[in-house]
Amino acid sequence: MPPVGLIGLGAFGRLAATHLSPHLDLVAHDPAVAELDSVACVSLAEAASRPVVILAVPVQLIAEACQQIAPHLPEGALVLDVASVKLKPMAAMRAHLPAGTRILGTHPLFGPQSAADGLGGQSIVLCPEPGVDPACIADFLRDDLRLDVHISDADTHDRTMASVQALTHLVSKVITDLDLPAAPYTTRSYDLLKQAADLVAGDSDELFRAIERHNPHAGELRERFFRAARALDERLE
Amino acid sequence: MPPVGLIGLGAFGRLAATHLSPHLDLVAHDPAVAELDSVACVSLAEAASRPVVILAVPVQLIAEACQQIAPHLPEGALVLDVASVKLKPMAAMRAHLPAGTRILGTHPLFGPQSAADGLGGQSIVLCPEPGVDPACIADFLRDDLRLDVHISDADTHDRTMASVQALTHLVSKVITDLDLPAAPYTTRSYDLLKQAADLVAGDSDELFRAIERHNPHAGELRERFFRAARALDERLE
């Protein structure tokens, strides 16, 4: 793997730094972070001048980050994002990165909670722009990080994630909002439901909004969920 | 354990027959079942004349079953039900069983799906009527069936189960109703949610209604769930 610059050291950026730095030459930049054990913190210009740049910033800030790194990127740089949706951030990258930049959208389907015990067996989706060959990155993710790698396109990804992630986060958020007292005896299905809710309970509101609002297919899924719930409720009355 | 008569050989009655018959003298009656490998099928009068009688019938039919077994019960018989709610069936048993009958409400927190790999570690709640000592039954369930035994009262049980079971079944039913396509890549929290839904997807509509309609605390929980869901939805718009 060529040298990599990581932009953003929030919850996911830190997780990435921890798992990437043992395997490759990594520096990172975050205006709010001066020093970190897992990775050397450098200027934006230095991090953005590497042949591979990873944008670990919220989907809402991708366009701005692209404008900031654009002047520093080497010719033909490969730029990756890690946002939970893919249509919007990839369009933003195309709009704001120099022509000739190779764009590889990625969605790691895990976070600090679900990867607390390691990355092995976790999934990541790669959405390469037409003409970008993801083979080298895919091999690294598979062989060195033991990830389960899926290649997809941005629309298929967002459609799939509307069912998977928008639904999970919606249900989990509602369950967390209910703030139920600890039960002295439970069923196995309740335990599973609670585990699911707890896994995403620590996720930021920003991530929740990104998943629900920046996925163009999430609104329809939410509507179907509420329609099914209302129908069920009426059947019970 | 004294001889036991089991009334009802639906999904749960069959599960009970399979796990009880190796440990005790068991006969069963179900008007719809003439023969079964796991247990001897006998007349209602014969099954109901045993010192311990288990009613494995839907909560809606408990009163009727009590009226049917009443003439055959021996003096001081111990009658158990296995319904998912406890206030209503225990009141029905008290109303329709002869004075002197000892009543022990039970709620096995598992079913054919969740106990597919065995009973070990599964939970059961016992709600004895005042004056009924559940120790002998509790010891049997704990030592011979390896169940996790909880002693409670009917109101505490129903209150707890409104959060645990009414919520789980509501969410699971909605997810099952959505009939989502199989996803090529998923998150761990989605997998847990789907497992929870699949565990109760096979449960009968009768059980779902019993859990939601015959638990006096379930309506309030459902209302809170829909209120939280609506609030979340509005926040996203």
C-alpha cells in the first residue's frame, strides 16, 4: 500500500488510525487533535499530499473537506470517504475534487462499538467510480484487515442500506428513547433487540441524521415502517 | 414430581410434552390430537384427574378449559397455566376452578423457536397464588430442566412483560410485515434485529394478540413506542 493521509480523527477516524497504522505508512490531520498515540498528526497540506487520502468526516462536511484538500492532492490521487451513504458524498467528491482524482467511495459497516472485539469478519462496501480499479485496496482490506469486502455501486448501496441501516437505527433509537427499566427476566428475542439497540446507542446524532436524511431511499423505508406499525396498531384496537 | 396431566397439545404443549415426559409420569389431552410419539394421549377426564394439571391453552380459552376440567380435578389439585400474561388467566382460573384448587401461574419465556437448541438457561416465571408454595416445582424446573426460575407476582410480571415481550413482538411483527429483501451486506445490529424478528415470526397471531391485548400494561407501552417513533420522525423531517 502507498502512503496514506487520513483527514478527520472523530470516533471513526480514530478507529481507522488504530487499525491502519500497523499495516501502512499513515499520517493524519484533524484541526481539533494535536497529538494521538496511534498516528502522527500533521498539517492538512501534508496529509492531503499523499497518494491515497481517506476522508473520515461526516457526510455533511465532505464537500468542504474536498475543497480544502484539492490544492494539495498529487496528480491522480486516490480519495476515499467512509460515509454511511454513498450517492451524496460521491457526487460531492466528484464536484469538488480536481479532474483526474480517482474516487473510491467506501462504507465500513462497523463502528467503535461493533468492532470493539476486532475487525475480523466485519463487512465493508466499496463503490468505485467508473474506471477506478478497487482490487489493490480490496486485497489489503481482505488480507491484512480480515474484512469481508463487497463491491457495489452507490445506488444499490443506498437502497440496501435503507433497509439495513436506516431501519436498524430508527428502531434502535426509538427503543433507546423509551428508556426502559432493566427487566429481571427477559426473552431471547428481547435480549437480541436490546443488544442491537445498545450497539448503535453510542452513535452520534450526526450519524443518525446522515443515515436517515442523506440516504435518498431512507424516507420511503421510514414511511413503510410507520404505515406497517399503524396498521398493526389499528388491528389491535 | 407427582403424576401430571397436560391439557392442550398446540406448539407449546408439544414442546412441554417432549421435555417433561423423560422426567415424570405424564399424560395429555387435546381434542384435536389422537396420538403423539412424546406422550400418551388420554381423555379429558383422565388427564384432569391427576394431582398436577398443566393448562397449555391460549389465554382466551383458559376460562373454558377450567370449566371443563373442574368436575374431574382431585381435591387440592395443583393447576398451572403457561400463558404469556398472568393477571387475566390467573383471575380466570380463580373464578372457574373449585375452591381448594391450588393455582400456580407460570410463564415460560421461550417457545419452540428460541428453545430449538434445548431448554438450558432459558427463563420461566412462576406466579403462585397466596398460600401456594412453588418450591417443589421450582426445584424440578431448575434441577431437571435446567431452567432459570424467577418467582414473581402477576402484576409485576405483566408490567415487566409489557416492556419485554409486548415491545419485542410489536417491533418484530412490523419488521416481518415489511418483508425486506435479503441484503448482500449487513451490519451486526441489523443481524441481531433480524434474528430477534425471526425468533417470533413463527409465533401464532393468537399469541401476538394475547401478548398485546391481554396484558393490561401493553397498551401504554405501545402508545409510548408510537409517540417516541412519531417524535423521532418529526425531528427528521
